[in-house]
Amino acid sequence: MTPPTSPANVSRSLPTLLLVLTVFGPISMDLYLPALPALSVDLGAVTSVAQLTVTACLVGLAAGQLVAGPVSDRFGRRGVLLAGTVAYIVTSALCAVSPTVELLVLARLVQGIAGGVGIVIAQAAGRDIYSGGALIRFYGRLTVVGGFAAIVGPLLGGLLNTITDWRGLFAFLAAIGAGILVTTCVVFRETLPLGQRTRGGFAYAVRDFGSLLADRVFVGAILTQGFLYAALFAYLSGATFVFQDIYGLSAQQYALAFGLNSAGFMTFGYLAGRASESWSVPGTLAVGVVFAGVGAVSLLTCGWAGAPLWVVIVSFFALVGGVAVSSPPATTLALSGYPQLAGTASSLMGMVRFGLGAIAAPLVGVAGATSILPLGAVTTIAVLLAGATALVLVDRSATTTPTQAVPPIPVKVNQ
């Protein structure tokens, strides 16, 4: 098996494009969040139904990654990415013209499927060209860029919401997709050589999935990350109603408060990448879980007893910061041992992240838009499950390159 492609052999712009591809998910989620209450009124939907547009996107992001990862392992990264980007543009435009909330939910599902392609290709292509410390640093940068997108999304959405409605925000997403498509055509060259691709159909994919799921460290890493992302997406789904409906912030003020937390996400994601490389991968993961737990329990306390706005903002900051700290080490534990199955491994991680997020997101609206308590309860339960999973399944002796419990099946495509 040939080693991963060296960064020296690819375009200097490719790593930057891979980082940009990670904005597919965050931008799709965050740009229209400041307009979510207005969307509810415009389409005559109650809070919980409007939040289904968030849930549908999360389900799509999970499903899209689950399919795109194995397909890219077999046929290469570039063609899959181009197809996903075109689909993203089309479905974003469909969201902009949806006449009912039901059609919007369906369009968001397909938009999420298309957006998931960019996320999984970014992680898999990064694994194609990096290894060792460079790989950990790359995953740290992915976390930082994801946080940057989370800042830009609501801030830009809040600004655009002053001159256009929620339909215009989806049209803007279509324009972003078009820009990424042009850049991909120019910059992205295939990162997975023909000799490193898997072969076969469904049976081979099942065997690859089985090999990954037999690895205790891999399963522990993706479940820990999945539960933490469930807490994160509960925050994404509920924060707009907490800030605007409970504390009376405007869309622009919400965007600023949200941007502060996202800045923390960026900062802690960067520091976590450095700590994982120089200190300890599982140790950094544990710190992230504890940090997120402090924020979640604080939110739960706010729900029971009430709290001023600044306490809620600090609680959100701790929650998202803890998720950011956990992301680089968890991704490294999950993917570093599987260079020839990077797409498949990335797809499983993405499916768990966004799938559990899709379950958690609508639960924060069960009490309507007037209580923080459901959000505090959902995030606390999710972080507790993450901590328990890390203790039980993630081997504390795991190093930067975890030992595989069951080695992946080395297969090559016929020349």
C-alpha cells in the first residue's frame, strides 16, 4: 500500500480549499438562524415545527456523509465532491422558493445530504495528504474554520436579514455553493491514487464498516464526539429562541452573542490541536468533556432558577468551548489509524455527529420558546453520555496513532 500523498505533491491552495469545504455544514446551519423566528411566523409554523428545518438538515448531513465516504474511497474524492456541490446549489435555491414549511423541511434534508459531501471529503482528503503531527494540526485547523464559519454565518445572516428575508438567505447559500464549485474545479486535484482505492460493492463496504466498528478506540471516539455534538446542535437549535424570545435580543444582538461563543470555539479548537500534538490526545479529549459538562450543568441550573443574560452567555461559551477542545483529539483517534479507509471512517464519524445532533435538536423546543430548561436538560444528558462513553470505550493509553483492534481489509482497485 502506497503512503498518503505528500502535501508537496498537491496544489498549495488545496489545504485551504479543504478548510473552506468544512463551512458547508456550519453555514447551512447558521446563516438563517437569526431569521428562524420570522420564518416560523411567515410559514405559520410553531416553534417545534420550524426547528424541524434544522433537524432535517442535520439528518441530511449525517446521511450524506455516510454515503459519500465509502463512495469516495472507491471512486476518488474529486468527482464525488463536484456532484455534491452541484446538488447543494440546486437544493439551496429550492429552499429559497419553498411555499410551505413541509417543502422547506424536505429541501433542507436534501441540502444537508449534499452539504455532507463537502465535510467528509475535507476530512478524508486531509487524511490522504497528511500524517502524524501534521494530521493533528490539520484537524485542529478544521475545528477553527468550523468555528469561524459559525461566527460568519449568524453575523452575516443578521446583517443580511436587515435587507432581505429568510428566502434571500437561502439564495445567498446557493451563491456560496457556486463559488465553492468554481474553486473546486480549478484547485482540487484527485488526492486518492487509483492504487489506494477500495474495490467491490455493497459487500465490501459492509466489511469495511465492520472492521471499523470492531475497533474499541474508533467506536469510543466517534460516540464521544457524537454525544458532544448532540449538545452542540441542541445549542444551535435553541440559542436563537433563548436570546431573542426569552431575553429580547434583536437579530443583530443575537448574532453578536452567538459570534462571541463561536470565537471561543475557534480559540479552543486551535489550542486543542496544539495540546493533542504536544501533550496527550486522550487527555485533551477528557478536558473537553469536562469543560462542556460545566457549561451544560450551568445551563440546567439557569433553567431551574433563572439567571441574567451574562450567565447564560458564559454557560454557552463553556459548552461550545468544550466541544471544540474535544474535536481534534477525537477526530485524530478515529481516523489516524485508517489511511486506506479515510472516507469510510470519516463518514461514520459524521453520521454519528449529525445523527445524534438531529435527535437532540428538536427536543429543546418541547416547552415552546419560553424556557431554557429543556435546552439545559438535553445538553447535560448528552455531555454525561459523552463522558461515560469516553471512560468505557476510549483506551486511556491510546496515542496519537491508535492501535487498530481489527485491521482494515487491504484491497486495491483493478488497474
